[in-house]
Amino acid sequence: MPQPADDRLIVALDVPNAIAGLELAEQIGDAVSFYKIGLGMLTGGGLALANELKDEHGKRIFLDMKLFDIGATVEAAVRGLAQFNHDFLTVHGDPHVVRAAATGKAGSDMKILAVTILTSLDRDDLDASCIKAGSITDLVQERAGLALSNGADGVIASPQEAALIRALPEAEGKLIVTPGVRPVGADLGDQKRVTTSAQAIANGADHVVVGRPVWQASNARAAAQAITAEMRSPQAARPNA
């Protein structure tokens, strides 16, 4: 008898529009219970797809909007999105943004996840953007601690930094969600700080986000099931769990 979907796996529906996203979700079927819908699909019916997957198919939804603006605007945007009762929403991890988002989601169960440093960036990218000196690892830890202490329900971070964030006092009872996850042998694409799903879970991640290795596969359902199996393997056991 097949095992139920493991909601630690979040599949990113990074496809052109809601029609393609729904077709992909239908191909995967009950192998996945949690989907991410990002900014790239916003003008292609992404919010409508999110609502349909949640309300009609019983899926959990992660809105990856990475909101950033003045506090009042972030608060208003989050308040508007919170009415749909989705599960996760990303904002940038700057303290003023996180505080505004926490205020905007008041009264809902939606979790605010703060972005530390995008997993597609390395130190050269940060230098080009005039970001202060220091290793990415140190900056991610610092930003994660600030975001969590200012009201974030969790953080988005590279799986390579998950263990360090999990060790922060501010991270107790909080979520760590890791993009930049690739199965063994998979193309890295534009990701620069990656690891496998098993290692991400072992490092302390609560959820892993996988996109291209699923939706570019010839059999998306089988690809998702393989990642789930990897997360349930002995290699995913946390040393101190």
C-alpha cells in the first residue's frame, strides 16, 4: 500500500501559468500535498491556482512572494493575502518588513517566513550589491536571528546553513524551509548553495522545496516519490533527534 504524501516536501510550481500548474499537480496526484507558487506565476493566474489547489484539492500552499516595501505597504499586502488562509508566505528578512508582516497576518494561521540570503547568491554577488563584508554563513545566521526575534514564524535558508540556524536560541519552535535542494546527480541550475533533501532534513530543515528536478522530469510523480523516499531514508536522521 503506498505511503501518504510527506508534507515536508514542497514542490515549486515554477511553470508559466495556472493551467500548466494545475496539469502538473494532477499528474503528481496524491504523491505531493504541499505546493509553492511564486512571483513568476503571479500574472499567470498564480493566486487563483493557489486557491483552487487549497479549496478544491486539499493541498497546502506556500506563497513565495518575497515581499519588500515600506512597513505600511507590507502590512496591507499581507493582510490581503491572509484572507485566503494559505499556509506559508515569504517576505524579506529585514526587521521592519518582518514586523509589518507579523502585524498584517494577525488573526490568521498563515506562517511568515523570512528570506535570509537567496540561495542563488554567493559572496561575489553580495559584493556587487554593496552588502557588508563577512561570510554568507555568518550573514545568514545574523539575518535569521533578527528576523525570528522580530516576529517571523520561520526562515528560508540554504540547506547548508540549516544546522547553524537550528542551533540559534531564536530558532526554537520555528520553521526552517530550504530551497536549493537537488537529488544526487541533478543539475544545479542557478543554485549555488545546495545539498540533497536527506541532508537538508538531517541539518534541521522542516521542509524542502524542489522545483525543476520534479517538473522537468519525464515522470513528475515518480520524481516526487523518489525525493520523499530520500527524506525518509536513514541519511535524513538528525544526529540529535
